[in-house]
Amino acid sequence: MTPIQFWTFLFILLSFGLYIYIAWRSRVRETSGFYVAGQGIPTVANGAAVAADWMSAASFISMAGLVAFLGYDGAIYLMGWTGGYVLLALLLAPYLRKWGKFTVPEYVGDRYSELVRTMAAGAAIFVSFTYVVGQMRGGGIVFSRFLGLPIPGGVAVAMAIIFTYAVLGGMKGITWTQVAQYSVLIVAYLIPGFAIAQRLTGFPVPQVTFGTLLNELNALSVQFGLPNYTEPFTARPQIDVFLVTLSLMIGTAGLPHVIIRFYTTRTVRGARYSAFWALLFIALLYTTAPAIGVFSKYNLLEGVDGQPIDQLPQWIGNWEATGLVTIAEGIDVIDSVSNNPADGADLTVDNDILVLATPEIAGLPAPIVGLVAAGGLAAAMSTAAGLLLVISSSVSHDVYFRRFKTGASEREQLRVGRIAMGAGVLVAGFFGVNPPGFVAQIVAFAFGLAASSFFPIIVLGIFWKRCNAQGAAAGLLTGLTFTTVYMIGTLYLGWPHVLGISPEGIGAIGALLNFLVTIAVSKMTPPPPAHLREMIESIRYPAARRAVPAAVATGRSDRT
Amino acid sequence: MADTRRPVPQPPPGDDSWQEEYWRRNLRLMVLLLSIWFLVSYVLGILLVEPLNNIVIGGFPLGFWFAQQGSIYVFVLLILVYAVRMDRLDQEFGVDERDEEEDVR
């Protein structure tokens, strides 16, 4: 066993032992604990759990690699996956918390109608499935590299582990496990980031120092046949960069597994601060990622520059076994590098390995390599668990017991929820082995669908009392259909990109259509009943008004 | 915004006009913060990135820096400012949840 394998096993064993122990300690028997953790989670912990839930294999494993190959255009992921929290915190979280239900479809069902609820549950299941596939793939890559298995074997191991503790713990177990997972993943991300920054630039804060390498990296990139790193719009036209960023932001705010998190705080105020803590914790990783991208690409190009083929760095040999790094036949020196096998470059490196390989590429010691692997798994597993919970609650709570069997016992509800989770794991595993794209791309599709379905009708439901069930049903259907058709057409049927808009960016247009159709149809149909308008009025204020405003009272507790 | 310091009219109990005032001020704060959100990410980070890249600070072309670093810092601040100002607004109107938060389970 090599030192890298030893340390990887050790860290994975320790971290998973911890997660499973936490899940076992906080296992639950009631549905409310299973779905929303009984609304008793402190704000900072909830923020960390949101961050872990949110930062998936795509953020941890894929993103820095994508940014490294996209250069400036990688900003679509950096801004898109953080800016959505502003929308979430300002437009959704406090109001949905005040409404106080288990699931997103449940809010939609109360606000509009049972029909819209069922449609929303369908969309939630679909979106979460797309997303969980990306996690399976990410977890599979890690296990494959460090257990020496082919990708399908790695995915099978990931499936077994996710199934074990998502089914066991429910939301409460998942929340506390996710706090632990956040700690593991952020440490695993920051340590190599700081170490490499120190080594390359002499100052250990990657956010500040990666600028000093940009000039050299630009020159190296051009030398290896890659676009100039800081030059905008080399991978996507400007309009597409704009729309993809917008789709990812709106999608973030519409993702059911993120929204449901804000139901677990005790108060409306807690929901607002949870959003702050969550984004702060996320920003730690997201501001480091572009630095890691620059560092590892710089190290990669520098390391192979002018080297004879039999003296290439060690990491290339280590990763060739997974099939994710390939060297062209019959060459002596590497003259070109690409992330796309179709380019026929001398060295082809899959985006998805860059973060995992970064410590090896930089020549950091074996324990750090092992730590990064454990962090990647923490990211994949925590997100997968949160998503499976949404799938399970949508299937059992919003569809099965509403449409097929009302008035079932708590035990039965839990059992159906767990069966749904199991089925989810199996289907996701299948697509994890046969993925329709890169991890981050798969995830981007989930966002487009979430953006075009949930976000518009939830926001209008809060801010526009006149919005009614007919409008929401029509809007949701239009947005979702339009986006799905464009995605399938451009991805699989060879349609051209209209105006340069990629399938990742179409969600923003779908959301716009959803808004317009919802408003138009609502205007043409009767307004919602009076009791609904009162409910909407009531969610706008965190609590009932007291006789003496608290501004007069003193000694307000400010703990968060 | 200086206007939060001006005395808020205290309507007699049963009067609903405070609700409109509260909501109006919530919306105004929201629109202000969302404008900043749009400005840093879409205007400075995407629409004006090419001219801004001619300015280089610490090795970073400025437009590139907004797109990959600056906008994220601003997002975090925007949410913090929203939470803090809404706290104040809630207290001022007496709709804060002090009682519920002290109810420790």
C-alpha cells in the first residue's frame, strides 16, 4: 500500500466513522424530525449545514478544474453559485420560514392548489434526481482513484454509503452530520490552497496572491495552445455568460433541498442569519477555488513544460489508471494540453480530477492528498443525502399520501419515504456510471430546471397577492417545458445554440417565460380567495405586533 | 439611510397602516440591495469586464477580479446588511421574535 493510499483510507475511515456515529446518535422516529429536524437547529450550525448541503461534488471536485480550463469564463460558476443566496435571503427564506411547512411543494400547494402541488413535487423529484446523479459521479471518481476500482465500482461504493446514513438519520441526523462534513471539506480545501499559495507566491493567502501569477499563466496557456487565461468570453459569448450566471443564481434560490433548510431554523430572524452564515461558509471555498484553479494549472503546465515523456511528473502515472488523464501515442515532448479528448492534444486532463490531483501536482505530502479525498467525499455525500431527503419527502409526503393513500400512520409514511430514498440511490447510481456530461454540467441542468419552475411562482406567491393557482400552474408548466425541450434539443438532437445561448443558460429565459405566463394568466382569471390573501399578508411580518414596540424595551438578546 | 432614525408614527391599536409602512420599507431596502447585487456581478463583472480589465491591481485585471472575487465578498455583505437592518425594522415596529427566541427547548 502506498503512503497516499494509507492516508486516504485513514482519513476516509475516520471521517465516515464520525458521520455515521452522529447519524446514529440523532436517529429519529417522527416525520417532523425526519423532514425538518423539529425546527430546533441553531443558526450557525444551520448555516454550516446549508453550506455542506449546498457545496456538492461539483463545487469541491469539479469547479476549480472547470475554472482552470475556462479562465475568466469560469466566473459563471463562481458568481452563479453564490449570488443566488442574495435572492434566497431577500426574497424567499424569511417568508417561507414564516409559512412553516415541511416541503416546497407543500407551500405551493397551500398557496395555489393541489394540482400545482403535485406538479411542483414532480419537478422537485426531477431536479433532485438530476443533481444527485452528479454527486454519485463525483463520489465514484474519488473511490475509483483511491481504491483502484473502475468508475462503476467506485459509484457502487458511493451508493452503498449514501444509502446507509441518509436512510438512517433523516433531517436531524443529516443536519448534524453535515456540520461535521462542512468542517472536513473546508479544512481539506483550504489547507492545500494555503500551502500552495505559500510555496508559489511566498504568502499563504490564495485569494490575495493568485493575481501575481496571472501574467505568467497567460503566457504558458498560449504556449500550450490554450486561450489567454484572463481574457473574457473565450469559451462562451457575452450573452451566454450573462444568462448562465443568471440561471445558476435563480436556480440556487429555487432548489428545493436548499430552500427546505430554512424551515429548520427556530425563527424568521434565524432564517435570515442562516442565509448569511451559509454564504459566508460557502464564500470561504468559492473565493479559494479560482486561486486553486490558477495554481494547479500553472503547476500542471510548468511541470510538463519541456519534459521528455518518460520523465513526466509522478501524478500523471497515478491518474492514468482511472482513464481520466491520457497521453497521446508516439510523442516525445508535450506541446499541447487540453481538457477535451476531441482536441487531440498531447496531454488530456479531465476537469474533474484537477482538485483531487492538486496536492499531487504540487508535490504536497501524502496526508494532504488523503485529506482532500476525504473532503471530496464529504461534499458529495452531504449533498446527496440532502437531495435524497427531498426526493423521499416529495414522493411520500406530497404525492403518495396526498394522491393515493391519505391518513397513513407515521410509521408507514417513514417507510415509504425510506423506500423512495433507496429507489433514488439506485437510479442515480445508474446515471452516475453513464453520465450525460461533466459533473458540473449535469448539476447546471438541475439549476436550469429549478430556475424555470419554482423560483418565479414562489416569489410571485409572496410578493403579489393577486397571483392565483391557474397562473402558477400555467407558468410552471411553460417554464419547465420550454427549458427541458431546449436542453434536450441542443444536447442530444443537434439543435444550434440560438443567439449563442447554451443549454446551461436557457433556465434564465425559462424563468422569464414562467414569470410572464404566470402574470398574464393570473390577470385573466379570478383573484385568489380572501383567506389566501390574509395568509400572504401574515407571512410578511415575522411575529404578531406587540403593544409596546421592542425598540423601547431594552436587553434584547442578540445571539444568533 | 438616515430615514430610519426619524420617529415612526405609532398608530392606535387596530390600525393597519403600520403594515403598509413596514412592507414599504422592507421593499425599499430589498430593491437597494438587489441593485448593488446586479451592479457588482452583472455590470462590473460581465457587461463592463473588457474596459475594466485595462486597470490592473495586484496582478488582477479589475473586471476579472470582480467576476471571480469581488462580487462574492459583496454578496456576503449584502445578506449581512439585510439581516441587521431587518432586525432593526422588526424592533421598531414591534414584530420581532424576541419571545420565541428566548423559548429555549
